[in-house]
Amino acid sequence: MEGFILLLSIVGIGIVILWARRNDKVPLDGETTGLLAMGTAGPKRKRERE
């Protein structure tokens, strides 16, 4: 069981490293891509209530 958790930890760290390398050259106001993409600050929508 400990081996499985270690494997998941290694895979998770790998995903974060790949995301960081891929989005390292994106300007601060640019959009990031991928699994860990950050949300953009678009126009705020008004909530429609019934």
C-alpha cells in the first residue's frame, strides 16, 4: 500500500513539474493551459435568480 501511495505522489509531482515547464514562458496576463490551468478574470456575470 505504501508503494502505491508513493507512486501516486511521484506522478502528482511529475504533473506539476510538467505544467510549470509548459507554462513558464506565459506572460503574467496570459492564459495558461492544461490540467492545472488558472482561471481568467473575465467579465463578471450577474447571477440570474428565479
